[in-house]
Amino acid sequence: MRDELKRRSRIDMEDNLSASSIKHTVSHLLGFFDWLLKQDGYRRLPRDFDGYLKLPKAVVAQSAQVKKRDFPTILEAEDLLKAMPTKSLVDERARALFALGFLGALRADTLISLRLEHFDIERRLILQHAKIVRAKAGKSLDIFWFPIPKVFEETVIGWVNKLKTFGFTDQDALFPDTKHLKHRVSTSAYTPAPVPVMSTIHAVTKAFAVACSQTGAKYTPHCVKHSIGALRDSLPLTQEERKAWSLNMGHDDERTTERYYGTMQDDQRFEVLENIGTKKTIDTLSLTTDQKARAFDAMIKAIGE
């Protein structure tokens, strides 16, 4: 049992245990043997079971190491996007799928169900209309493009403009199946049916695999939610900005946000997100402990001078 716990303390094991789980397991075993040694028929057993079960501190410390995160920082995602191939329309579609995922923190199924009309360049919005788009829990949401490096929006805008030069219209799929990736010129005499959206997320999964192919990383489409969430936590945002950011991601429990911070209309959310980084004042409530410590040290130093 001791050897098994030592094995499962290693972070490279698929069935590894956390430091907390190992400590609790040992504690329960010690409690069991403490009870067992007092029972009739077991009192002659060795009394030093606890010595065998206790693990070296180094083993427990090893299990406490943080696993490698399964999502990229936004700057790492930017590098992945820039390195993706652009030789064919399929390549360009993959780049646009990857970019739009981060631009709107979108699920794979939502991505491939979008139509051209759902990408509003003028207002910088992604229109997630639940009656048309496959959104989680059937939720409609107008998503303001997240303030991330320009290459993400430029990639998607370039893709949209290319489709329009090929004759694609607002009702056509934003990410057409490969068989539809060709010139689609309509005439007044004949208007073809809208190009359908794809039925599976294979193209999205493939796009992320292509993005990671030269790095050894294995990021999945689901990682974008984590990346955008981590970006929010890394920025010195005000409470209002954090709230707008969460709502823009389709916060899982908006009732909590509304309960403590009141409601926020869509136009206010868009304005707050658009102005992130332009304010000169800092909301001290949003600072991390480390940021507060550095600010305090700077203040003390200034006073001393």
C-alpha cells in the first residue's frame, strides 16, 4: 500500500493522487489499524504499522506539484495562430476557426453553427442567437470581441471578406464544409439555397491540432474558455470590468453576479469592455495580494525619500 501511494504521488501517473488525497488515505488507514489492534484476535499484530504507512515529506511534496496547465496564455495562443499554415482555403478556415474561438470564448459546436450574419464587424459583435446557433443551454448572447491581440480579429475579418468575394451571403455558413469552399456566385435568375453549417466539430478539433502540431502541446477547443478566463484574472480590472468580462463569457451563474453587483445592460457591457485599459485610476479591490504589496512598498519608499 505504501509503494502504491508513492507511485500515485507522481504527477506523470494517469491515476495520480493529490497531496491532500494521500494524506487523507494514510490518516484513514492509521485510524483503521489503531482500531484493529484493539480487537480480539488482532492484539498480537505489530504495533508499528504507523511507521510503515507514513510517507517521506518529499513524496507528499511531489504530489502537491501543479500539473501542466491544459490551456495556453493568450500570447501563446497568438504565437500558435501566427504559425498556422495559409496555403489553402482549408488552412485559412482552420486559422479563422482557431482565432474566433478565442475572440469570443466560444464552444466548438457554437463556432461551426455560426453564419456570416452572426459576425458583426461594424459593432464588433458575435451574435449567438440560440434559435439558429447551437449555444450551450440554448442561451442567446451578443458577445463583444474580447480585448486580445489584433491578429485574432484580423484573421477572422480576412476570412469573412474572402467568403464575400466568393459570393457568400449573410445566410451562408461562416465556416462551410470543404465541399462548399469554392466560388459561390448568385445571379438574379437563380438564387441557390444557403450553404449549410457543418454538423460535427471535427473541423474545429482539427484546427486546434494543426495549431499545436509544431509545439508538442495538445490544446483542445475547450481550452479557450480557460485562456480567456485566465486573461481576465491576470489583468488589473475594476469590479465593473470583471463583471462585464464574465457576462461576456456567458457566466455560468449570472444570478450570483446580479445578486452582489446589480444588473448590467448589454450596451453598458460593450462600453466597459471597449474601454478596458483606458482608465487612469485603479480599483484597489481588484488588485492581487502581490500587487497590493508592491504598491505599499512603493508608497513607503516614496515617503522615505
